Amino acid sequence: MTGFLLPNSRLAPRERAHPSTGTPAALPPVTVLVPFYRETAAILRRSADMLGSLDYPHDRLSVRWLVDSRYPEDVAAAEDVAAAARAGFGGELRVVPVPSMTPKAKALNHALREVDTPFVAVYDADTVPDPHQLRQAVAALDARDLGVVDAIELPEAGGDLVNRVTLAQSAAFFGAMEYVNRRTGMHMLLGSSVYFRRTALSEVGPFSEDGVEELYEWAVRAAAAGVRMGRVVSFSYGTRTSVVGPALRQRTRWIRGQLDIGFRFLRGAPLPPRPRAAVALMTLSLLGQLSVLPVTAAAVRCRALRLPAAALLLGEALRVRSVSRDPVWEVLRVGSGWALLLPFELLESTSAWRAVWELATGRDTWHKVRPESGEDTT
């Protein structure tokens, strides 16, 4: 994840919209898109429960569960869970088979062709937003005349040591992105709880289907097009991470997408100064993480490299310390995860190098990080 060696800014989101106080009939209709790729029945039920908890008139919601049509058993499983969920939900809930889910942007673009509501929400399969978040997002889009807002998404709080470390890293990532946003004067979309005006999606164009960081790439194009973006003060939570291997595979996917976008934008047609500065900062951060392992290893034999290696490690340790002191993260119960974040980031550098190898060899591996629907999850 981008953020290595970038300074931390205390999280003080600029958009402080409050839930709408209007009558339910005055609230606009929203289409909710949730892509599922080889997910378990437990994840489907988690998403169904999430829909029931949303503090938004359910009859104003049109929910689309996007499922890869190449796996008929997954479509059938989604239909079964959706059928059981409809009675308690009350809104429209449809299972939409899509031609492909790799990457997710293909599914989103396919579904968006038939969306005509003024607002669109996009959640990951395991996303559970704060119940008031959808109202907040619609209010922020209207009050500030924004084209898109996002919310902060994290693994569920607490859990075992691996989850606490990934929580610490997520907090460090968002702190770094807040710094990038403030320094460049633009807003990078950070998570999967994203809310769009349909007109902004039409203005900027479809999500890129060439990688896995479609929101990052879309945000750069949106900034270049003059679309105004912001954030709502709200958390969303995904499932906890308890095994290091899947966490590293997920980061390989993210880093590969971020590097690819950085190189393409910085070498391609000139961007306006603000989005170009943001992309440059994020790309330099990843290059810094790539450098830390070889520099540290070489410092064992080369005395001249010991000071640069120590400076790299000290700089990142001070950044982690700054993030850990932001009171907004106290609810995450990170605890000892802060102390182990730097070693985890060094381990994550192997994911960064794997991402470079995949880019160099043209491999477009989809690193699955949760069990497939046919696997035992007990």
C-alpha cells in the first residue's frame, strides 16, 4: 500500500456533512453496486445483513449483486441468499450475472450501463458501512455540489495480531493519503465505500479495465476533468485478516496497480499540476518501499550504505509513531500492532518486488485473498 515514508496528516476530513433531516420521500433514489468474485455464502449473508442495517429508505434503494457468470454455482448461491434477504430488506435486490469479474472494473462498467438513478454507491463484497453513511454521503454530495465522496474502509477492529498489524497499516495509509490530499489540493479516492453522482461517472467515463486500482485511476482522471471530490466522516469495515500470506498477496495486487498507474500517467499526456503531484508522491512512496530491502541488505556488507539504511528505517518508524498518536484510531484497538508495523512493511516489500516482476513480465494475476465459495471456511 502506498504511504511508505510519506508524512502523516491527522485525519480531519474536509467534508462534515450530517445525515439528511428531510423526509424519506425527499431522499433521492440510489443504486448500490456490490461485486462478488468467488465469495462464500457467509460473505453473501454479511452483505445481505448490511443492506438491512442501512439507515436509508429501503424503497429508494436499487441493489445490484454482481456475480461472475462463468461460475453458475456462484450465481445460484447468490440467488439463494438474495431470495432469503428480500423479505427483510424491502428494497430492490437483484443478482446480475456479469461476463467477467477480473478485474472488478469490468463488472462495474457492465452494470452501470443500465443505471439511471442520480446517485450510485459502490461497496466491496465484505463492506459494512456505518448505518448512517449513505445518508451522510448523499447529503455531502448535495450540500457541497461534489461529484463523488468516499469513506474510510478498514478491517474490523481488534482481532488477532495479524489483523491489528493490518489495521495499523491501514491507519498509516490513510494518514499518508490525507497528507497527499492536503499538499496537492486534490482528493484521492481511498476505499471501496464510494458514492458517485451519476453525472460525474458519465463525465469522466468508465472505470479502467486494465488493472485493479480502478478507483485510484478514475480519481486522477476525475481531478484532471475538474470533478470535485471529498470525504464523509464515517468508517466502513471489511472482514478481519488473520493470515499473513493472503494479506501480502492482496498488497501485491494493490501495489502492482498503483505502480502501473503511476508510470502510465507520469509518462503519458501531461496532467494538470495537482493530480500530477499526487501521482508523483504516491509513486515515489512505493519506490521508497522497494529500495528499503536492497539498501538494508547491502548495508550489512557496505559501510557507506549503513547511514542511508538507518535513515530510511528511522524515517518510517517516526511516521508510524506519528500515526499511532492520532486519537481517531483509538477505536481500532491496534495495541501491539503499532510496534510490529515496520517489520510488516519490510515484509511487504517482497510484495512490492513481486508486483514489479508481474508488471515486467506482463502477468495479470488475480490474487484471491478470501476462500472460494467451494472451500471450507471453518
